[in-house]
Amino acid sequence: MPVFLDATAPDFETAFAALLGAKREDAPDVDEAVAKIIADVRARGDAAVFALTAKFDRLALTAETMRFSPEEIEMYCAEVPEGERVALELAAERIRAYHARQMPEDALWQDESGATLGWRFTPVSEAGLYVPGGLASYPSSVLMNAIPAKVAGVERLAITCPTPDGVVNPLVILAARIAGVDEIYRIGGAQAIAALAYGTESIAPVDKITGPGNAFVAAAKRRVFGKVGIDMIAGPSEILVIADAENDPDFIALDMLSQAEHDESAQAILITDSPDLARDVAAAIERRLETLERRAIAGASWRDYGAVITVSDLSQAAALSNRVAPEHLELCVADPMGLSEEITHAGAIFLGQWTPEAIGDYVGGPNHVLPTARSARFSSGLSVMDFLKRTTLAQMTPEALRAIGPAAETLAISESLEAHGLSVRARLDKLND
């Protein structure tokens, strides 16, 4: 059964701490297996990728068939119904417009000493996007990962998307073309991450890898981090809804189930100052679970990890939400913008009862790749910044060196780094000749 908590109860802190500390994912110990896969790909390149794809995806590949050809891309794109194509194009347009506004500006100025200082942003040259296959093959994730990369100016964007038994999702191919992806490979798993990180005869290595995946993909991303950059290690999806009494319980129930249906380990939490709404939402969830297509998954998520918390006021709700640091936060209250000012930790905030989280998954504009497992306390969702590097700029004039150089020399001496200090002193002496 889901957890029902009352924030005014004497044992609330103990129960809430237990909720925060509950382990939601029991992934098998896959690190050793992943290490072997990565080593195999590094040693044998294409041959290892082909063998592993045959083993796990039951698909025989060659150097000629691993990458989707332009003709295949056209064929699969043509299979997408008009309505879905239009929806993807609308989503892409909104995502592109939102992320274009995130582009930072370079800066250059001269300080009081006469030194010129600043910074410059440049994109990573090549990025790889992992797209899960099978039931978790989501074209929306292609848009959310690929479009920020292209907006940032990434020159080459490669996608790896497994096609178990040769089954292809045409929507994923169309999403990749709309987003401007340059290469699409029909491989997956840890072997795809290794190929993107280290390269093979047929796949050039990239500088950064983004995109969700299973436990093997997550373990592989951890292992290749440092050789390449990664976005994050994503956990099960989660939603927290803060709602007052003036809400349709069915709206809230469906919003919570929209995340519960992702994964049996997903989590949906309601915090409300209305005991009546708490009761009505719980009842609405149970009714919806009777007919929901993914009721087995959503039901397990709600049963094992769901929670309903009643509070004395909405400020207390915001304080509890900050401790949860949810991936998705809905503020279904009379003044959502005002309450949002009390929120310090959340991956994405959805303001008001007419803004379901599902809008953010598809067409809202902001990115849906968000920090999970309380990592919103210290990290952010995917953005153009994930595909940009900041390089600092500094230029000293003789006058600037005279002004600040002696302090640098003093600090170098204090750290026993003689050459550091001498590199400054030699120039100061030259200026004094």
C-alpha cells in the first residue's frame, strides 16, 4: 500500500525520513559484466559490437548494415502517420526555441589594473546520444537530447539505438532527422556506450554521451566518464504534486499515474493541506488503475513507492518538497508562481492545475531530461550548457603586471613553487631595466 503521512503526527519525521531513504531500485551488480564488455569493444572494435549485438539483440550486423543508410532513414520516416509527424515537428520547434534562449554570451572587459579578462563558450565537437530500444524507445527523448546539442553548435551528433530482432521505431528515426542528427547506429547496451567513447573501425569516438538507459548502460556511462563527458546517471522517474483543495482529484490522480506508468520503481507523491483532497485523489488513483493499459506497472509503483502527505499549510508543503528535491514538481495551487519562490530544489516546476507534467515531456519547451533520486539538490536538467565549454581569457599589460604581479610572486613563494614565482619576477625585472 502507498504511504499515508500526516505532517502534524508525532512520528512524522521518522516516517518521512524512511520515505526519503527508501531504496527504489535493486539493480543487479552489473559492473563486472560491463567492464568486460567495454574491454572487449576496446580490443576488438566492430567485431565485439557485432558479436554482442547478435547475443543480446538477436541481430546480425556488418560494417555496412550497422549504420542506417539515407535510403533507410527516408523509408522509415515515410512510415510515420501525418498526425504524429506534425506533433513531432511542433515539439521540435518549441524545444529548439526554448533552448536557443539558453545560449550564454561571451564576455571581455578590462579591470582597474588594466588587465583584459573574460570568457568564451565553444561547443563540444562531437556528441553521442543513447536511445533505448524496445518498449522504452521514446522519440521525445531524441528531441530533448539532440536539439540542445545542435543549438549549442555540436558539429557531429551520433545516435545509438538498439533494434532487437530488427524491429525499428520509425518515430525515433524521424525525430532524429528533425533534430539534425548526423549518424544513426542500430546498436545498444554497454557495447554502444563503449563504441561511442573509444571508437571502432566504423564509429568515430565522441566527446560527450547523453541519454537514458538500463542498468548496463548506466554502469557503462560511469566507467567511461573521464574519457568522455556524460550528462547524468538517471534513476526511476518521479513526480511530487503540491495541491490545495480547489483541484479536480482525477486531474491529480492522472498526473501521478503519468509517472507511475513509466516504471515499477517510479514514485508519485502528493502533498496537500486538504485531507479531503488527499482521500479523493487516492480513490481516483485506484479507479484509474482498474482500466489503465499499464496498470500492472503503475499499480506496482503506486503500491510500493506512492505517498500522500497532509500538511498544515502550503509553506510546510514547500519545505517538505525541498527535502525530496523531486524530478518533476507540480504546484496545483491558487498562486503557483508565489509558491514556486519557496522552492529551492526541483528538476522542473509545472505551475498551476492546467499544466500537467506530460506537457513538459513533449511540447512545453523545457528539457525533460532531469535529475532524479534527490540529485536536484545539486544538479540541473539537460540544457545547451551540457554541450558547451567555457574557456577563460586573460591578458596582462606591462602596467597590469606591475600592479598584480608581485602578489602572484609572493603566493608562489609561499607555496614553494619557485619557477612560478620566477616566471613573474623575470618579467617584472625586465620592466624595471
